[in-house]
Amino acid sequence: MMKEIISTNVIVRNKFTMKKMLEIFQASKQYNGSTFLYSNHKAVDATNLTKLVSFLLTCKTKSTLKIIVEGENVQEHLDLISSICMGHVSVLKISQKRFLNTTETFQV
């Protein structure tokens, strides 16, 4: 299976609750790939609960948050993360899926 990458930009409308943070963390842990959140020149791996919590606690309302998903079935996972965030964010734009050459990697 080919690795893919997709992202979406969302506007943070409400502060994230601890429950929502845990849901994002658990969904990311179960996903066969990587989930990153990026805002204000900072990125966090959603499978690191401590960093995820401190990152989302410092996300100001009306700020832009980018959700980046890399792996297989990226659209499904992005949809899941977006649905978990419903009520907390407004979706601005979803990027087109890109296929990754497995010899290329990038670090956040």
C-alpha cells in the first residue's frame, strides 16, 4: 500500500476539552500512520499525550490549526479527527491527497 499525506486547515472556535484531547490521542494511537497538529510555528505528534495536551491548551480561539495525516487511508483518518473536533473548529480547506515516495521522509 502506498503512503499518502493530506492536511486540512481549521479555525479553532472553542477551547479543547480534556475529553476531546483524549479522543484525538486515542484515534491517533490506533491509526497506522502519523497525525500531526501544527499551529503558530509549533508542531506536535498527536500520539504524544503530554505534548498534545499542552499544545491544545495553548491554542487560542480564532487561531488556525493545521491537521496533517500521513500513512494509509489518510482521508478516513482525517475525517475521523475532524469529526472528533466538531464543535471546536471550523474547517477552512482540505488539501489534495499526495502520494509519498517511501524513500523520502520528513521530520517535524
